[in-house]
Amino acid sequence: MTTRFGALSYLAWRALGAHPWKRAVRGGTGTQRFLAAYGSEGLDPTTAEDRAAAEAASACISCGLCEAGCPLAGVAPSIRDLGLHAAFRLYAKGAPELRHAAEGLDACARCAGCEPLCPTGVPISRLVRYFQGKAAERRRLEAAGPTPDGPRT
Amino acid sequence: MAGADPSPNAAPAPTGAPAPRAAPSRVECDVLVVGGGMAGAVAALAARESGGRVVLARRAPGASGLWGGAISVAPDPAALPTTPWAAHAGVVESARRVAATVPGHPYDVLRDRLDRLWNAIEFATGQLSGILAPPTGRNRWLLTPFGRAHPAATCLHSMAAGDLAEVRGVLAVVAPRGHLWWDAGLVAAGAVRARSLGAPEVRLVPLDLFMWEEAALARPFDLARMLEAPGAAEDVGAMLRERLPRHAAAAVFPPVLGLDPAARVPERIAAAAGVPVAEFLSDLPSVPGLRMLRALDARLAEAGVELMAGEVREAQGPGAPARIGGREVVARSWVLATGRFVGGGIARRGRLVETVLGLPVLASEGVFAEAGAHLAARPPGALTGRDSRAAQPLLAAGLRVDADMHPLDAEGRVLHERLHAAGAVVGGHDQASDGTGMGVAMFTGWLAGRAAAGGKGT
């Protein structure tokens, strides 16, 4: 009984005392505090737009047919090594992985020649533009990150 | 015949009101085929035989672009893993055995028409004779990239010399040293395992292929283009000639021997090396798949099938207008050849749906055949089993059809007399893994195309 009472009063103290006090002292919006704590680990808040993009990208089955219509695939080393679809697969693993595909995404000449070749109808050029923006955003975040990557204390 | 509209771009007749802006041109045709994979192409070509106006609408290349190079019609289900290949049944008899052992399989639905299966295969392979070797009636045994031998009624011309059952002597499996894409040892293992079934002795032949810098990480399409260059194939052939094992009867290469069959890369290598040259089956990205898409396009254009790019919207079925890429198409008969999950004919949206017309979907395979209509209403996640070798109702999901390729409703009634379905959108079999996918596509495509073009009085 005492254990239960102790636990509940601790939770009450956290909810009514410690937490509001911390919030008042630290300042910043919830998103900012979340990013400060988790941004460097790549756990960005996911927007509805992100979810829609991830869902569209998840239709990629890595068949590689788009590469046949990509004039850059044979020229740009980054696309040649990974394949265009690597950007979708990498993104599916998590936003931080996107940096590995950044070079390939930047090499895209936006000719949209790949799009009619996709058997599952992935809107490739729209996603490439979106991921380019995301990759740039990640680079900014990582450059200005409050904590370096590594084990957190 | 619906040749009333002489120009496909002619605007609809004015109705007195001011002309609507950007009025879509109206196309009237006899047969509309939805889907541009193997089933759709065969249906369009079969329908075109009777001379009507045939339109093929497609959003994108079908799953046929992922094709590895083998026309798999039917493996012999009665053969044991130890049965020598010479004792396996022929292709049509194997299909009959599939029909008898897999309830609900399209071959089972069409069991009374299986005597026409060979006509369909000959028709389809004849249309594509530019890239497909003529079928012989028995299965060829082709090496896969994953260490197995795969039975196929026919295959690309460039693969025919690699039929393990026909190689008399030592088979050289080429291992390109400059590229990590293929594991030649694994490929060769497919023949080693089948040695007692009729496979020849194999020898690995490491060649300094793709050793120049741009090739080391190049993708298969690029490698294929590189080998088309003048002199490249001849160099490879000369290299192979020096390293050929004694009594070599044929050599198999990774499936990148040219994108365009007209470049004759395998023939040029064979001439320089002095042995027949073949490719093994392809993984993804697939050069054979791309060759097939191009061959289908060329054949459809040559046969006078009108191709339309774009998704079919506002579809209501035969006789009613549908919107395809800004144009309005009215067709007397329809053939749905939209594929399954890759092609997009069947989709998972909370439950299984048919995407063009919203037809009822059946999810069943083998022993679940009777429960199909009920199973399809369950969430797709509930339709897979843990044992990967057991029947997987989800993977066999698709339309239920009758022997005239009419889709049926849940009670087994014909939905529309002039609506037909063909290929992977027809359920009852797991087309990706049961070794009958291309055979079903060709057979159902041929039947549906002929049914759609015929019976004009109805």
C-alpha cells in the first residue's frame, strides 16, 4: 500500500510540480525541445506530408526499371553505385539515412523520364524533389545540432 | 465496326451549347485492353487478329518488366525432386496435372479448354518470335541466379543454348571477375545439384570481364549497353576461347548480353569463342525484362494496336465511356489485364480491392479455394501463413472467372457479358512463385482477347 501511495505521489509531483516548472524555465516550443533532445538522432517529428511521402516511396519494389530511362544512371557515380531507387529504400529506413542518398538526389536532372517506367506508379520526380528538401534540411540540422552524434548521457 | 470516327483527335459533335473547353477527344473501339504486361499484350494481339479496332491502355510497364527470361507455363507437379528430367511430363500434360492438384488455379477453371493451351502458347511465342525461342513441348531447364534449375516452356533466344537438359558435354559458367553482381559459384551449383537429373558437368570459368573502371559498379543496363559496342563482344569471345575447359559444349553468361537483341551480342561472342553462348535467368534489375517490354511495344505497334498511356478513370465497364489520359474511350468489350499487386490491378486498402471497376476479389489458394470470397473480406494481414511453403491466400488473391474469362461475383454469376479478365488479376494461383505465371498470362490473354473480339451480336 505504501509503495503504491509513494509511486502515485511521485507521479503527481512530476505532473503538477516538476514538469511545469521545467517547462517554464527551459522555454521554447514543444517541437523545439523535442528537436533539441532527439533531432541529432534523426528522430524528427513526422508531419502528415512526411507520412504521405513515405507511403508513396514504400510502393518502390527496387525493380530498377526506372534506371533504364535515367540518363544520369550511367554517368553520375552516385546513382550508378546505388541506383535511383536506393533513395526510396534508404528513406524507408529512416530520415537520417537520407544523407547517403543526398548526392544521388542532387544529381537528378528532373527530366522525369523515369516516371512512366515505374510499374507500381511511384511519383518519382515529386518524391525526388521532396527528398532533396528533406536532405538539405537534415544537413542544416546536423550542422547546427546542439549535441554531437554519440551516446547520450 | 466502330470506324465511324475517322480521326482519333476529332472533337465530339457540337450539341448546340458553346464548345466545352479542352473537350477530350472521343475514341470508339471494339476492344479496350487495360494493362500492358504479357496478358494484356497477348489479349490485344489476339483480339486484333479479327480485324477490329483495339486500344491498349496502360499506366506503366507491367510486372512483365521484371521478367527474368523464362516463359514458365507449368512444372510437372507429379515429379519428385529425384525424378530425372527425361521422365517429367511435357508442358501441356504438366498443366493438366496442375489443374488436377491445385483447386481454383486458372488451369483448373479452364480444365476443359486445356487442349487449346498449346495454341495459345504457340500464338504468343509466335508473335514474339523475334526474342523468344520456339517452344518444343517439353520444359527446358534453365539456370537461375540463385543456384537452381528452373523449368520453362521456352525462353529468350539468348538463353536457349543454356538448356541444361540439352547440353552434351561440359557447361562453362562464366564468372566475371570485375563485377560483384552475380555469384557464379551459386549459379553453377544449380547444375551441380541437378547432375543426377540430367544436368551436364559444369566448370567455372573466371574471365576478366568488366575490369575497367566505369564497369566495376555499373548497373546491368549499362553493362548490357557496353557489350553492344563494336568489338566488345568479340573481345569477350576471344577471352572465353582461351579459357574454355576441355569438351566445353556451351557457355553461360550473366544476363547482360546486350539490351537490344539486334546487336546480336550472344551470337558475336559465340562466333569468336567457338561454342554456343547463353545467358542464365535474370535477377532485378532485369535486362531480359526490358527486352521483353520493348519487344511487346514493337509487336503491338506493328499489329496495329493503339497504345494509350495513362490510368483508366471513371471506368464503368464495356459500352460506357472511360477517361484515359485526357481522352474518352468507349469500347464494346473490355479485357482487364491489370496484374496483381505489382501491376496494381489488385490493391490492399484495408481490404483487398480490384482497382479499375471495383469488382469482387477472391483470396484463396489450393485448399482454401472454397473459402475465397469470405477470406477476401478479411484484413490482408490475416491472409498469410507462417509456413512459407504452405498456401498463402493473399498471394493468390484476384478475380474469380469462368471458362470464358468473365469475372464472376461472389455468388458465381457473370458480372458483364462483354467484360473479360486475363493474367495475374485473375486469382487462384500464386503467379510469382508457382511456375505457371507466364503460361497463365498467355493462355488467359489469348482466350480473353478472342472472346472480347468475337461474339459481336451480343
